[in-house]
Amino acid sequence: MYEQEAKLNQFMMQSFNQVMADIPVARINDRAAGNGHSPLWVLGHLAICVELGYLMLGTPIKTTEWMTAFGPGSSDQIENPDKYDVADLMAKIQQGYPELAAAAAQADLDVLSAPNGIELLKGSPMVTCGDLISHLLTTHFAFHIAQLSVWRRAAGHDPLF
């Protein structure tokens, strides 16, 4: 289980790293064109979503301040943006997603089959903890890479693909 999600996440991680290489730390809190999210918010959101994936496996959230600033439903108006270290957020993403995929592959089927309990997802096809982990590793990750890519292109960089 989770072999396909791990492969897709690994492929998307390459794109993530390519896109982030062109986003300077000095502009990390600049909003994207069209009033989109700043790269800082996207990085923080992707980082806390690693912990949300682990929450689905029974591990409590460790960086609760990230949940407030970057979790589902958070405002992208980040208070005190300088207190967030881009290198820490990047490390959490680059290490956390492959580790989450590996942990999900080893998880008990009863854990993965349990309801995810996420209010935002009620009424959606993503019902179980396993569904949410698959989403976090693939479609959710890709969606936010696309947001970063839009920011990058609006900053004048050539297409990567």
C-alpha cells in the first residue's frame, strides 16, 4: 500500500524543489499575482499537513503554532512572518512527505480505514484516514506546488516544463 502515492510524491518533490529554487527568501512573504497565497503560507501549510497526515496515524501535532498559522482554514495574513524559518519549513516538507508515505505503508488497516473526522471534508469522497493521507501525498501537494509555480512565473521565470 502507498507505493503509488510514494512514487507520485517523489516525482512532485522534484518539481517542488525546482520551483522553490527560484523563489528568493527575501520575497517569501510576497503575495502571488491575483491576490494568491504567499510562498511562506504555502510552505507552512505543506509543512503542517505532514503533521496532519501523522495525526491520521495517531501521532499528535507537534508544532501547534504552525497549525494556527498555516492549518486548514487559516488566514494567509501571517502575523510575525519573520519568526518562521524557511529552511525549517523546507526540511519538514522534504523529509516529512517521504517519511509519511513510508509510515502510511506500514500502518494498520484499521487505522487507515477509520473516519478522518475532518469537518472540512464532511460530505466529500475522502472519508477515511487513508483517503486523507493519499490526498495529502498527491493531489493536495500538487495543488500547492501549482500555486508556488504561478508565483514563480509571475516573478518572470521561464517555464520549467
